[in-house]
Amino acid sequence: MNEEIDIRLIFGLIRRQVWMILAVIFITLFASAAVLFALTPKYTATAKILVDTSYKDVLNPSDQGGALRNEGSARVDSEVEILRSDNAITQLIKDKNLVTDPEFGISVGLTEKLLSVFNLSGDETPDGDELLARVLTKVKKAVNISRQGLTYIISVSVTSRDPKKAADLANSLVHIYISQQVQSKISTTIDARNVVQSQIQQANAALATSERRFDQYLDDNLPKFADQSNSAQIRSLKTQLEDLKKNAEEKSGVLDAALARLNNDSYSELAETLKSDAIAELERQREALTSSLDSAEQGSQKAVDLRAELARIDADVKKQARQEVNSLQSEVSSYQNQASDVRQELRTSVLSADLPPEVLADIYTIRQESEIARNQYQNLLSRLKELDTQAQLQLADSRVVNEALAPATPSFPNKGLVLGLAFVASLGLGFGIAFLREYFIGGFVSDEQIENVLRIPLAAVIGKQPDDAQTEHGLADVVIASPMSQFSESIRKIRVRIERLIFERMTSGEKEDVWEGLVILVTSSVPNEGKSTVSLSLSRMLAHSGKRTLLIDGDLRKPSVHKGLGLAPSSELHNFLTGSAVPKNISSLAVSDPMSPLRVILGGRTGTYATDELVMGERFARLISIAKRHFDYIVIDSPPLEPVVDGLYLARNSDIVTFVVRWGSTSQNVAKKSVNALGENIRPGTQIVGVMNQKSVNKAQSYYKYSGYYTDEGSDS
């Protein structure tokens, strides 16, 4: 049942506040649409890269394996961070000259323009690094790099106002990243090559040192080896080696001298050094031509011819000298190669000779060191050649699997999504404002509001009466003059509620005489709620039904019941409460209603007495006690609760409180505060009922859609 009540409350709220909710939705959607169409659309282009985590070696394709899953995942995450780094994006800025780009470049904003107008801008001009940093910040905001789930695919997106620019920048960034990846691998390989190159130089020096040490050891101990081994072969090889070394040294000396003279163009000395008849003959011809040239007339044809011939002779001399020097170099190389062969043969002979063990151990140790140095040198030399080749054959570990295309639709703003969210937000905002208006801010516009907000039952809804319904003394005359009217029917509903209360108490087993003289308090939160009209109308309705009824004007500050009766105010009640006059009986305080059997105790303005002290005193309590013994109903017209506290004291003497609320006017917070105050001051068992007064006619028609049945104009059926 609670769920059903809650749902009905929600639908009731929507029904009552539907126009306000629709207005909020319309305004929100209109504002959102205006903002959307004012925003500059932006387009996002996306390129995708596949990262291959396997090892690649072009020189050895069979030696390629994939990485472990965890290592591969970490590798992809690392590549994502590399793509997000400033290095690739900075290169993109430089390649595309984005510093001067209208979208990403440096532009003068409104703030800078205003500062410039008032000469408040700084004199410092940002340098190139600062400008680049600003552009870098803008571009990084436009770039989004992310890994696609747990795959090895990286998504590179760029957002721009121009769809073609977005695609171009995304593709350029991808290619820059791949190029830098290859360049990084090449640089790493070259760095490794340089390290190997330095190691080769050291290994070469170590090899040369070990070889010289071995040769020196053989040279120093060769005579001893020949004697100890008594080997004719070693003696023969020793002799051959000495002869070859001697011949090589002689030829090397001649070669050095010849090269020195060749470089100095000393051909006569060169011919003597090389003992070359051809060079000597050419030198003699040169000297003869030089002598003839000296005697020839300068500028003559003969002199020209002699110079040409002399130049030819010089060229022939140089050519012949070069041939002789090359031949000599070949002889020196031949002697050195022969000496090397003889030395190698000598090493083999020495190692195989019958030598003492300690000598062989020394020889083997020296030779082993030489072999180790040679192997190291050869390995490093092989590695150097391999690195040289790898530097030229490096491949990227990533490849483009999807080139970015110019998007056809903007990614921002997403009009459908934004409008959808705006609709949802406006719906929530509309319901929120409707809830606040329904329960906190606005006035009461429905009977459900009174029951939901004030938590009291609603006795009746009184519609706003047309001006022609007003009588001479007020609207309360309608219950007598037009008993079948809607207004009269509304007052009857209040009476029904009161009679229901009496019935409930009688059926509860309590004595009937306890409920004779029921005290009904009619009050409201603020003035002008129609409280006095309801009080007089209800009292007349009760009196006209044959019940002994007394109406007391309890508003001692501003009494108004006498106006509805067309009578003058009276000070009898005031005099009684202050003790200045003691009436013979209660009837002497009351006057008769000219239009009904109702008896009324009129009020009048007080003097210096506090009205709350009068209504809370013993005399007023005695007045109520006497009235309850002589009347069936005692209706008290109370002053409003918000301005004064009199009504709270009057509520303590009441059996039922009728709380009047004016349609669309009474503040919900004020009404709730007043009802709570009443609840704290009434006696246990006293019930508070609500009355909505002056409801708009078109709104009240639904409440009284069958009221025409009881009017004179209604159908007889």
C-alpha cells in the first residue's frame, strides 16, 4: 500500500506541476541547443599502430622469437609513454610548423589585447623555448594516445577544427614515432660499433705486441735452440731468415731514399739511388732541352716547342721513377713476406724440435698468448662488420595498421549526446524545482499538497466565489441565502468531518456527555485567509441544522465577526476577561445572529491588556466550560498564528482545529510551521483538519464536478 501511495503522490506532483516541468525542459534544451550551435566543431582523426614485441635480426631471420606476455605488455605500455613524450610531439611541431599555425600557434588573446590597450602588458617578449612550450601544451591537449585494451595496438588520435589537418597530424605523428624508433635502433647499433672499434684498436695493439714478443724471443734464443736441438733445418732456416732480413733492410733503405728524392723532384739523384739507366737517359735529355731552351729566343715557336718537349720529358721521368719505386716496394714486400714465411716455418721447427721442457713451456706460453690475442682481434673484427651491416638494415618494431582518415562528422560537440544529457538534466531539474515548489516554496494549489505537506486530513475545498455571489454583509450569508450552492456544500463537508469525529469518539466507548459542547477552533497562518468567513459560515450551518451553536470572536486584537453579522463591535467579552464587569450569565455576553439561531459573542479592540494573557487566563477557561454545558458546538474564530500567539492558547481549549489555507497564496513553510506549533499545543486526541479556501473556479470545478446536481439548475434525473 505504501508503494501505491508513493506512486500516486509522484504522479499527482507531475500532474500539478507539469507546465512548470515542461517550461524548465524547454528552456534547458533551448539554451543547450544555442550553446551547441555557438561552439566551434572539432574533428578527431585516429591512426592505429601495431607494436611487434618479437626480436628482429635481418642477418639471422631464424633467430627471432616472441617476448613473454608480461614483457610484451610492458613493452607496449612503454611505447605508449614514448608516444606521449615531448620528443615526438616537438618534432611534429617543427615538421608541420605549428608555431605559426592559426589553431595551435601563439595568438594574442582578449586579455593581452586589453592589457596592451592600457599599456599594462609586460615588456618581456617570450623567447623561442617559451613559445615552443606554449604550442607544445596546446598540441598535447589535442593529442590522445591510448592502448586498445590488452592488445598490442596503440591508438593515436588528434583533434582539430579542420578534419584534414586532424588526419594529417595523426599520420605525421605516427610516422615520426616509427622513424625515431628506427633512428634510435641505428644510434644504438652505431654506439655499439664505436665501442667495438675502440676494442679492436686495443686488440690489434695487443696482437702486435704478442707477435713481436714471440719473434723477439725466437731471435734472442735462436742460436741456443740450434745448438740444443742440433737441428740442421733450424740452422738453415736461421741463415735464410738472416739473409732475407738483411736484403729487406737494404731494399728498405734504398726505398726510403728514393721516395725522399722523388718527393723533392731530385731526378738525377733518384737515378743514382735506383741505378736506373732509363731515368739517367731521360735526365740527360732533360738537361739538353733545358740548355737549348735557355739559348732560344723567348716567345718564339722554338721556345714553345722546347717547353712542350721538356714537359713531356718531365712526365716520362716521373712515370719511370714511379714505376721504379713501385718495383722496389714490391721487392721489399717480397722479402718481408718470405721472411714471414721462413719465420713461421722456423716457429714450427722450433716447436717440433727436441728442446728442453722448460724451453718448450716458455715457447708454448708465448704462442698461446699470441693465439688468444689473434682470436680476440678476429672476433671483434667480425662483430664490427656485423654491426656495420646491422646499422644499415634496422627495421622498426611498430607498423601502421590503420592510416587516419579525415572524419566526416565532428567529435565535439556530440550534439545527440549533449542534448540527451541536457534532456535528462532538465528533467531532473524540472522535477527538483517542482518538488521545491510543491513542498517548500510555492503556495498550496491542490488538496493533495495539504495532506502531503501538512500531514493533516483535508475537510473541504472552498472555491473562489464570483463577485455577484457576495451579499450585503459578506460571503457567509450564502449558506442561508443559497443553501444549495457550491460554497454551502463546501461548508457542509466541514460539518461532516466534525460529525465524523463525534461518531468516532462515541463508537470508541466513551460517554456521550463528554462530547456535548464540542469546541471548534478556526484559525490560519496569516491574515486574509478567509478564516472569519469560514467560522461564521460553519457556525450558521451548525445552528441551522438544529444544533445549539455559539460563535466566539477570539481575535481580540482585530475582531471581524461583527462585520459579517452587520452588527457593531462589543466590549462585553473584553470586560469579562479583564474582570471589569461580571455578567449574570453567558447569555448576557452573546448576541443573536439576524439570519440564524446562532448565538455570537462579539469582540472589540482591547486597550492596554496583552491579548494572550486574556485568552490564557482562568476567566476564558471558565467561559469555555460554561459554554460547553449550554451549547452543542462552540466555534472560536482565532487570530492568525504567525503574527500573534493567541491562537496557540486557544488551541489548548479546542476539541478540533480547522486550519484554513488560501489557495495559491499561503506559503508552505509558514503553514507547516503553524501546523507544527498547533500540534505542540493541542490536547491529546484533538484533531487538526485542513480547509483550502478560495480555490480558482476552473481548478475547483473538477473537485465539484457533480455539484450541479444539487443546484436549482441541475438535472431532475
